[in-house]
Amino acid sequence: MNAFERVRAILVKELAVGESEVVESAMLADDLDADSLNRFAIYSSVEEEFGIELDDEETMEIETVGDLVKLINRKITSS
Amino acid sequence: MKQMPNLEDYKKAYREFRWEDIEKELDWLGDGKLNIAYEAVDRHLKTSRKNKAAFVFEGKDGAKETYTFFELAKSSSRFANVLADLGAEKGDRVFVFLDRVPELYISVLGTLKIGAVIGPLFSAFGPDAVKDRLMDSEAKVLITSPRLKNKIEEIFNDLPDLEHIIIVNRDRENIELCDGEVSYEGEMAKAEDDFDIVKTSKEDYAVMHYTSGTTGKPKGVVHAHAAIKGHYATAKYVLDLHEDDIYWCTADPGWVTGTSYGIFGPWSNGVTQVIYEGGFNAKKWYSIIEAYRVTVWYTAPTAIRMLMRFGDKLPEKFDLSSLRHACSVGEPLNPEAVVWGEKVIGIPFHDNWWQTETGCILIANYPVQDIKPGSMGRPFPGISPAILDDGYRELPPGREGHLAIKPGWPSMFRTYWKKEDVYDSRFKNGWYITGDKAKMDEDGYFWFVGRADDVINTAGHLVGPFEVESALIEHPAVAEAGVIGKPDPIVMETIKAFVSLKEGFVPSEELKHEIQRFVKKKLSSAAYPREIEFLDTLPKTRSGKIMRRLLKARELGLPEGDTSTLER
């Protein structure tokens, strides 16, 4: 599975949304109804799934699913 | 120089306190009339607070707006005229379903000015949760945004009492208004900004919040204008608000904390507050405290525990020295969090206890006395709690029992909307029975033990298992459902559902997700089960009642207790 597919699986589980709703352009808050607790759980799951660390400054900038996937790919590439 | 707290001597205050003295600190409308909006905002126009900032708003996108008390008074009067022109009257129910934006606060105050009853709704509610509340309250007006209106569009045909929807279009989206809809911006532009506040009596209904119970749908908790006495006094003495404070309450006004202490309490004390539209973000939260020089902070244990998870290094990057006092509410604050606050943030969090039904803080840790970490604190002056046995008789210190309060404090709820019999059932033997179990120690500090019923507390939100079970069994695959709260280190409890399936349905991860989505859409993001376990059958009594107690005991590996009524 590529990074997007793995992120999609996390979002489907954490946000109780359908796979078809999780597209790159979907906004975490406005489209997928992610509240602050959801985001906390999502980032924890992402860290565990990809073996990376996300800091607050980075996650603050994340608005869409695509933003999250880009960040993860950047982290994986640089590590 | 350290500021003296408003409550300097707890024992003296408790001995000498009279609600009549608090009444003298409010302005009243004349002829013994009282209106929360007047006490919170308009009365300040007679003083130097007129040009003082009532709030500084920061949007999720960083946009900033400041409203003085004068501007807030004028805007809310304008909105009162909008409502009056639409035909809304004293006693009508007006609900607001918005993100945390200035228009929400203007709507709340404007509604109170016409003597209508304001019902704030949490913006994360799904369509069914909103429909249940609007239907039960027979709401006449709804104030919402294009995005949130789209979320709940399907419900409008089922609401015969809803006459007007006022759309707040901050982002100036291209929208078409349907029948019954008006533009907030358009109506406000036409309305006058002077309004004679309706001369409500202190017993007239003012605010309505829905709260979950162990059975049935959420009930409308109704507060009267008299509640402002409680909001004002507790904001002054528990939150310890002084004239020059910059105050920040992180609770959303969809919950009672966000109205009692995000609107009425601080503003009736003439204090400037920060309003941040966004949700939890550790770095952002610290930067808000630094940027606005927040002095008094009121937040929740779940948020504090999340801050703790982000570690001790992050707050070192910010200047949090402005903080003078911090409080928390919603669930018991664990001792570790109190200690962490003092060590890492610079001040300890003062826990306090109250409920939607109580309207204001009733038991608290005060700045003037030692915190007992883990304790709810001591009774607010004028409040008489006790611990009762199952026969509703007082127990001595050290014994666990039902936490009860002597009725009659000004912000005590006046009824459950259209459920007088349920309201009456909350009072036994001359006491208001809170539904929480607690104990009192020899020093008069109260300690939370647990709920007396099955209500789940998840991130400070009370969720009734029956509500969730009812939503679950509406799913075509679900035959039976039993819902419990499972302990969680961050949110206190998460919701877990045990489900048996109808003939022809097979357990799968996909089905679990589908069921979760179904319930989330019906209720809210707070109320859907984070975990689902499929069982062939659920433990039931011989009369068919699902034994949640047993499900919970088995889940947590605890003794099952009396199983004599279990159906075999």
C-alpha cells in the first residue's frame, strides 16, 4: 500500500468515514468532521504506522488529506 | 505584585454569604426585572467599560476582530431587532448552530434581549442530534452558517415549528436563500441598533442546554434569568476575575461551560475575554496565552492531559508568565495534572464541579486555599451539598454516597423542557440528587467517586448509553446493542458498543466502520462508539433488559456481581 492508502485506512478508522470520502483534497475538519481529539488520535496513529515523529508546528499546517500525505512522504524521504 | 483574590477568607465568606448581596452588585432593569444580556453587556455602557474590549476574536484563519462592550451591545440590539421583525417573541425558542464566531455571541445576547430562550448547539452535532433538539423545543428560529446548514439539510421538512433560518455568511459564499431563510448580514444592515430590552422577570426562561441521561433522548435543561446571579458570583470568586484580567475559556458555547463561563460570567464582571475559533492545538494554545497575555484560563481535563502528552519542552518556548489563575471542569482532574500544571505551566489547575442542571460552579478549589489534588474542592458560599445514602439521608464524612445539593440556588435549573415528571424525580427528601457519587473528607473537601447511573463521560461530554444504543439498532444490520464507557487515559471514557447482528449479516471490519459512520451521522462526533465488538448474543435479564453492568465488568475483568437475574 502506498502512503495515501495507509493514511486513508487510518482516517476511515479514526473518523468513521467512507473510503470514498477520503480524497487528497478533502479537508480534515470541514469535509471529514475531524475535531481536535480526532486529529490527536490521527497523528498518533500516523506516527505509529510510519515510524515517524510529527511535531506540532508541522501538524498545525495540515488542512487536507493531501497535506498530511505530503508531510509523511517528506518525513520518510528525509529520515 | 501578587493580586489579592476576590475571596480572601473562605470560611468567613461561607458563613456570611447571602445571595441578596450579590443581587445588589447587579444593575437590574427596574421594577425588579432582570435580563441576563443587560447584566452581561448593556449595563457597562453606563461606565468606563463602555469602550473596553469585551472580546478579542481570532479565527481559525488568523483573522482578528475586537468588539468593545459598546459595539457588542449595539450589535446584539441590532440582532434583537432582526428577531423581533421576523416575529420572534418572548418565550420563543431560538437555537444557534454556529462555529465559535462573533455572530454566535451576538445572536445569544440578542435573543436574550427579546426575552426569547436561547439554545446553543455544538457545531459538531449531526443531523439527528440537531433535529431532536429543535423538535423537542419546538424552536421557531435557527441561526446557522451555509456549511452547517448543508450538514443538517435533511431535517428541515420534519420541523413544523421552525419558521425562520438566519444564515450567517462570514465567508460571503455564493448562496441562494430558500423560503423561510434570511441573510444575517442583510437583515443586520437594515436593522436599528437601539433596542429596549424586554423586561423579563428573574423567573422567565432564558437559556436551554440539552443533556444526556441514562434513558431516553437528551433533555432540555432550562435556566431562568436569575441564573446570572450564579454566573456573576462564581466567575468573581472561583475564576477570581478582576477588572484588568484577560480571560480565556476554551469551552464551546454549545456546552453550558461555554455559555455560563464563556459569555455570562466573565462579561457580567466586565472582563475582556479571548475567543478562539479553532479547536485544540498545543502550540496554538500556548501561543494564544502568550500573544494575548491571558491571565485567567478555564479549560478541561481532557485538554490538559493532551497538553501533557505533548511534553514539557513545548511550553518552555512560550512566555506564559501572564497566567495568574487556571481552572478546569468537565471530569475529575487527576492529581498528576494538577502537579504538572504547577511544575510546567507555572500555576496549578484548580478543579471545580458543577453540571448543566446546576447552571454554575457549586464546588471548587479557590485561589486562597490549598488545592487537594484530585478533589472537586469545597462548596461555593451559599451552596449546601451533602453525601446521602440510598435512602437519601445524610452520611458523615468519609462515607461514599449520592452527591446532593440543597435546592434553591439562583442558577438551579427550573425544569426539563416538557418533562416535568423527570424534573420532579431529581428531587428526593428535600435534596437535588446530582447523579454523581462522591464523598466528603473531614476538611469539607469533596471527592468524586463515579456516576450513579450508566451515563458515560467522554472528554467532558455526557453521553447516554441509551441514545447510542437507539441509534445503533436503527442500523439495518444490528439486532441488539449494549453500550458502555471504557476507561481512557486522555478522555476519561471512550464509548464501546457490543452488538449482535441480524440474520444474514456477517461481522467484519467494514461493517464496524459502516455502523460507526451511521451512528456518528445520527448523533455527533462525541457520541459514536470508538470500538465495536460483535457478540452472538448480549447478556440480558429475563425481562429482556441488556445488562450493561455485566458487559462492563467482563470488559474490564472485574467481578460480575449478582447475576441472578441473567437470562440463561
